[in-house]
Amino acid sequence: MEQQNNYKNSIEITGNIASMSEVKEKSNGKNFMYMNIAQNSRDGRASFYPIYLDGNILENVLKEDLQVGNKITVVGKLDSYQKDGKQTLQIRPFEIQKIEKQIVQENTRVISSNSKEMDM
């Protein structure tokens, strides 16, 4: 993904969409929504990252028909705010790209139980 910003505060993360909220309207009439991206660590635990969408990026996401389970890469900046006395972080994306599944086939040989080689 080519980064199209000059922010010193930037992040790129790839994961699966774990949840998507409904599109909501702010008091100023502009639409927004949230989604969470999940990443699994090597020890099997999942980490979830909140993504805040509004403006053009929201329009583009809705056109792409992204769904829970899709693998995406998000490039954006970390944004923090306080809510109910707690500091909260979220990602404000500049770009979101859906990762299409790629099937990679290698020329391999398999030895069967009767020890004959079979091409796959």
C-alpha cells in the first residue's frame, strides 16, 4: 500500500474485520461508523483495533461492500480521546484496501502409504 500522507503519526495494520457498526449520523448531519479489526498473535490470543470511519473513506468502504471476515489493510493515524474518564485510542484511516485471497500452489510430490510417488 502506498502511503499518501505526511503525518509523523501513522500506522499500517492488516487483519480481519471482526465487527462493523451501523452507519450513524452526528449532530452536524455527517455520517460515521466504527469497525474493529482482529489480529491473532502467535500464542493464539486476538487483539482488536477500533477503526473510526467518516467522510470520503466511509463512502468508499460502503461502496466496496466490505463484510465481517474480510481481510483488509488500513493505513491511518492513531487518534486518542477521553471518554468517561478513560483514555481511548482509535485508528482514523487514510486508506483501506481489501486483501483478496490468493491461492498459491507449489509443485510437490506426496508419498502414499504404499510408497508410490504421486504428483499433485
